[in-house]
Amino acid sequence: MANTETASGFVGAGATLSERQKALRSLRAAVFGNLLEWFDWTLYGTFAVYLAANFFDNSNPTSALLSVLAVFAVGFVARPVGGIVFGRFGDKIGRKNTLILTMSTMALASFIIAFIPSYESIGIWASVLLLTARLLQGLAHGGESGVSYAYVAEISPPEHRGLWSSSVFVSVTLGVMGATLLGILLTSIFTKEQMMEYGWRIGFAFGGLLGIFALYMRRASHETPVYTKTSASKAEPRPLTRQEKIQILFKVIFFSSSSNVAYYTWVTFAPSMAISNHGMDANGAFIASLCAQVVTLFLLPFFGHLADRFGRKTMVAIYGLGIILAPFPVNAILTSEPWTLFVSQGIGLAVWAIIAAIYPALIAEQIPTKQRALGVGFLSSLSVAIFGGTAPYLNTWLTSIGMSWVFSVYIMFLGLLAVIAATMIRETKGIPLSEISGD
């Protein structure tokens, strides 16, 4: 008899066509929803310059930009809370239903930002409303990230979990590219004055509409067999000991911290930093960034495949070494010319892609099924809040006082932590999730 369901997903060696179709349909829904979630999330960084001009006192442009970045960082405070709240939902009512909730919340936040009156119209309340919308985005994003990581890892065949998990950050990259492409389109259509006045609002309204479309796709997805089997079990899961929790915390923080700093420095805010700090033409910056992200799309599945072949430990160690070596050439190359952003960002993205390709699988493999959505959501969001959310502000501030080299040293230190993490984690390639976590 054909085995239609593996311990770790729909698709096994003997899976039927129907089961394969179900798995692929679920993967497509997860990927598309994640793409639009990240599209909405990234619009904030893409249009940071315009948000600063509209929602804060713009008599000092640098101060206004720092205020926008501070709100960006505050939004990350909500991410661990979202990881806890939606993570609990994910473990109680299922991964699929929770992903529908996170998408709805993100779409609502995008619509709010699109229609907030300017600082000139309502004063400080414009800043307050922006902060409120960003906190909603943080809640949704914290829940989305954790539950989607668990979802994709659980529907993946064990022998290809690294490759399938790379689809998460392929969708993330496509979402970021979509936001960047929208920036290119809008800055091409509208003048600088029109962009400052209303052009950027079109982007957030469009993001909210796309979020509604993603809800339709997610309704057609299926719950993961791993979750269904575990939730149907009458046996209570063994509670993790304090020592096990601490070990998981350190492993996740060690391999996540540098990834988050690199992502928000070299991906999300790279065009805005090039425009504000190096005087780069906005349209040229967005095009250069988009081209660098296209290259990354091909690297992610390649690195995911390598992780399935050579193992997680090897890839994490190579990534950590890359992070240690990358910062100085990345910063040294960048000037006011758009091609320098392409090369600089391309180097950073190539290093980041090594860990991003396997991150959903890697973090899911550390936590048992009945606590996976909560654990993955909270720990990944905590790492992002501490390291990713503060990175743009810290980088901007250090650059403004002529100490940008300190930020490079900071990234290199976090790369060293990733190398240490490679020695701490268990090799998990090809092993079903139930055997890894002891469910």
C-alpha cells in the first residue's frame, strides 16, 4: 500500500498524486500569503523618507528620519507579543486559520497608514496613528513569521526540507522586490513633490488590497499532517526543562541575530540609506536594489539544496564566516552611483541567503510540535526585535557621528556567534520532525 503521508509532511516516497497536489497547493498559498505580508511590511522601509516628511516635524530632515526609524524599531517590540499571541493560536486552532488572521491584521494596518492625515493637518496625532498602525503590523508580522515557518517545515518532505523551506524567503524576497518595484514605478510616474504629497499613499493602499486577495488563497490551503496528528493525540507533550529552554534560546539567538541585522541593513533599508546618506538618485537606488534581489532569488533554493546535501551545521558555519568577512567591503564599495549599491547589496544578500534559505527548517527543528508555533514565533520575533528592529536606527546614528565602522564591527561579532551556533546545533538533515523533537 502506498504511504500517503509522512511523519513530516504530505509528500513521501509513496505519496499519491492527490497528496502531492494538496501539499503543493498548501505551499503555494503559504508562499503567496507570505509574499504579500512582507510586501506590506517592507513598504514602511521603502517609503521611510516620505513618511518622515508627512508624519513628523520636517524642519530637521535628519531628526524626522530618525523618528521614522524609531517608530520602525518600536513596531518590532510588538513582534514577540504577536509571536506569543498568534503562536498560541497556531498551536490551538491550527496553522492555517492563524495565517488567515495574521494576513487580515496586516492588510488593515496598511490601509490605516494609507489614509492617515499629514502632520501639517493634525499635528502629533499623525505620528501617534503611524505608531499604532506599525504596532498592528508588528503583531501580525510576529505571528505570521513564526506560524509560516512552522507550517512550511511541517508540510515538507524530510529529505527536501531545506529546499522547501527556502521558498519562505524566496517569497520574502519577492515581497521586498514588489515593494521596491512599486517604489520604482511610483517615482517614475510622479514628480518628487507629488511623491512627497500623495504618491507613497498609493503604495500602502495597494498593499492592503493585495492582502485581501491573499486571504482567498489561504482559505484553500490545508492543515499540516504533523499538526493534525499531534493535536489528535491524547498524550500530553513532555514539558521542556529549564535547561532545554535555555539551550534552545541561545541556539536560536546565536544563528538569528546576525541574520536579522544583515537583512534590515542590507535589504529593507539599503535604498533609503543610499538616498539619504550618499545622495543617490531615488529611482536609480530602487532599480539597483531590485537587481540585487533578483540574484538572491536564485541563490536561496541553491543554498537550500546544499543544506539538504551537506547538512545544517556546515551551512551555518559558512554563513557565520561570511558575515565576519562581508561588512567592510559592503560599506567601502557604496557611493552615490547606483551600480555600487547593486554590488554592495549583492554581496550582503549572497551571505544572508546562506542562512535565510534554511532558516524556517532550522528554527522549526529546534522545537517540539505542540509548542512549535509559539516557540518559533516568539523566539524569531524576539531576535528580530532586539537585533533587526534596532539595526537601521543604530546604523544611521553611528553614520551621522562619523563612526560607521563600529556598526561593521558589531555585525562581525554577531557573525562569530553564528559560527558558535554551528557547533551547538544538532545535525538534522533528512530526519522527520517527529524524530527530531521527540513528539
